Amino acid sequence: MIKIYYFSATGNSLYVAQYLQKNLAEVELLSIPRELRLKNFSVEADSVGFIFPLHYVGLPMLVEEFVRELQISANYIFADRQLAQIAADIAGSEPHKSCEILKDKCAQWHADWVSRRAELDEKFICDTSRCVKCGMCEKICPVKNISRPNGSPVWNHRCVECLGCLHVCPKKAIDIGEVTRGRKRYINWNVKPADLLNV
């Protein structure tokens, strides 16, 4: 049995995980936000993998928090981004290289970003004239950082900057100040937005 943990806000990492599930035998997909919320911190499998985007050339805060707690019993552990090669590597339990070219040079940049967690959502705004109060932003947030006391989102300074709320909003009502205003939003076309919700 292969167990793959994934973290995905726009669907890319979920698509990678689903690709591996389709191309390998006996694969179970596990959402990192869900497993973190349920405090499921132990895993036993033949192979255990992690699929996630890079945030500031490092682990997303949520993934780092989860991996610190996780107790793994497995013969093979993997994390990478090249689909065809990783599927072949996993099938044959072969070693492979992760994308860590900039790790040392960017470690301080990443650490500075993590240290500013309480400030990351300060520029998030919602255009209440466009917001339809659907709740997608609240449901996609992996750390329950969004509340909706009057129907529209309010950010509560626990943001991990995955930007899921910005991309999933069907009316493009959410922006990060002026930086994202008028810019395109993105959800991987191979993934249904409902599959990204953390409910």
C-alpha cells in the first residue's frame, strides 16, 4: 500500500497526487489539512509520499507543521514534482532527486516569511459588492483562518498564504490589496473546486 499526503490550494498538487493514484497500484490519498485537523499523526505503509507546492522556496507552513508531528513506518518515502519519472521511481522504489537547488541560499528568505505569519493576511480584502456569500473561501482555508460574521470573509491572522481563498472565489471578490486586482484566477482544470474544500 502507498499512502500519499497532499496539500493543494489551486489543484495542481491534487492533480499530481491523483495522477500517481491512477498510475500506481493500491494508492490512498490523504489531505494534509484534514489529517492535521484530525490529529492523525502516525502512518504505516509500504511507501509514504508527500505532494505539495513550494511556498517561498520551502515547505508550506502547514506541511512543515504536519511533517514535524508525523510518525512514519515505511520502507520508502518520496516527495518530488516530475510526474512520469516519480511514478517510475515509486514503482521501482528507486532513489530520486528533489528540487532543492536553492535550498541553502533561500533558507533565510523562507524563515523570514514564516516569522511574518500573523501579518500575511493584512492586505487581503473582499469587495462586498461582488461577494455572493457562498462560503467557498472559508471552506477552502486549510487552517480555518477565515470567518464570515456577516457572510463575507474576515481574515484572522493565522494565514499560511496558500491563496486558495483568492483563487476559488467564483466572483473574484477577494484581492490582496491592489496587487491582484483585475488579474486572472487559477484552479487546475483537471480538479473540481469542490475537491479542494476542507470540510
